[in-house]
Amino acid sequence: MPNLTSVHSWVAERKGQFRFAAQLNAGDHPEPGKALVEAAKGIEALGFDGVFLGDHPVWTPDVYLHLAAMAMVTERISLGPIVAAAAYRNPVVSARLVSDLDHLSNGRAVNGLGIGWNASEWEMGRNEFEMLGIPYPSTKVRQDQLEEYIAIMRGVWHAQPFSFAGEHFRIADAYVAPPVQRPEPPLLIAGGGKRTLGQAARFADMVNFGPGPAGGTAGPELAAERIALLREQCDAVGRDPDHILTSTFEHWLVVAPDQAALDRKIAKYFPNGVDGFWGSGLVAKTVDGAIDYYQGFIDAGIDYFVFQSLDIFDRETLELVKHEVEPALQRRNFRGEDRSR
């Protein structure tokens, strides 16, 4: 079990480094699985810190299957779901999947978990819980389930055999060969509510905030509020908040060298005007605009950035983020350089 008085080595390597990782989405690519694996190879070649995949099994390629494929063709990047919905799998099965991913990747897995959100209240034209044939209980119940889920995953890795009798899950004499990382892969919990941040304070090595259904955190001001609440929750349980890596993500990031180029890219992706779910989550910036945008999150207390590109072969955005945006942020914040740019 992680110790509340210690910091995970994965977190210690990244805290205050302001690194970027990519969340990949193959969209309507005719060979989405192959596209994701090829994109992961490109992400590593460019020098990004990690690759994450969303967990939507009825409308995107399976997260663990494709992370495993990525593990076999990469050597350095971290790999994980952002985040796996606890309701979609048995916790012992998830413990097996995460452990297997950690072994295949030689200790590069991140254990991303959440309570799930894709149900009828979100206007995306899909209700994933109904499509999977599983109930969608209240937020409180799903949060209760998550705590039991974490207890079981950790139990089967660290006790032999392990039994658990909870309100939502019961297992008997289970054991899963533990992951490579010690004491276990870093646990990422996503969301921005008080209960979720309390769970992060007690259990997590990393938190992730996003817009809309992914935490309701669109912009630095809301991120600062979430981080202040996280610190309160850490104080309540005696946890050093600096032992938790804070991160954010965008639904869709597009970067171009100047405004004219940016306008052309937006027109390409939205020929009928920016609208819909993806349009509402679009973050479209010039290089200078992207630097200022992310600096706002750094000032709010964010350490790590996971950006999503719905065009995984938008090489320009990838190169500009890695070669211009990330270095500029590191220069500003490591050396106290002028922030007026």
C-alpha cells in the first residue's frame, strides 16, 4: 500500500517539470487501432512524456489492448488510461490488466481510474452505460464503488490470498502477480468534486482535471479552485499535497505558428463553423497563445499537461507543443525568466 508520508518515484521525477503527454483518439480513422499504435511511436520519437487513452469500449478501441500494443513498440513513454471507468470491469480483472501492462512495458504503466460519466445527461448522442447494459447509479454510489475497487486492486497485488466483502464488490482468496513498479504503478484519479479530491488525497499519486464531464474545470481559475480544495483534503488526512502530481487536459488542442495558419486549420476541421461537443471543447492557439494559456495553469498550480488531438496525425501541433511551447514554459518557470512574451 502507498504510504501517505512518501512520494511515488514516478511523481517525484515529474513534479515541477511541466511535461506534456498526449491523449490519443483515432476518431473515424478506417484502421483506428493501427493508427493509435503508430501515433504512439511518433509521440515517443518526438520526446513526449507519455501516451494516454480514453476508456469508451463501445465506441473507441479497447484501452488496455491498445496500450499493451503500444508497450511492445515503445521503450520510454508512460502508458495508461485517462481514465478507466471502474463500472466497466471487475476490479480483479483490472488488477490483472494493469499488472500485465506494467510487465509488458517494463514498469511504465499508469493506473488511471474514475467513476465514469458517459450517460444520457451529456449531449454526445451516446449513452455508454446503457450500451454496455450496466446501471448508472448516483455519483455517490459510483464514488463508493471506486473506493472498494481501489482496495481490491491493491489487495490482490499485496496480499496472498486476498478476500473482500463490501457493499458493491465481494471476492474470495484472490491474488494477482504484482506489477513491476513498487509499491505499484502510480494511481491517477480524475475529477474535480470535493469527494473525488478527498479520495485523491487518500489514495492517488496524480489527479487530472478537464472541462465538461471530466471535472468541470475549463480554465486556470477553476483549476486553482480545485487545487485549493485538494490541499484542504490533504491537510485533513495528513498528506503532503506536493506528493500528488496535478494535471489537466483539453478535449481538443490545435496549435499553429500564427493566426492565419490557425484560421486555416480551424476551417479545415469545422467547415460549417465551430460547433458541437468537440467544438465547445476546442482550444485553438498560436504558439504564443498556447504558451500563455498553459502558463495560466502553471500559475494555478498545475504540474503536468495531457493534451488531446482528435487528428492524431496533426504533426504540426505535436511539433510546436514539444519544440516550442514546452521548452518556453520550462525556461520561464525553471529560471524565472520574463513572462511578458
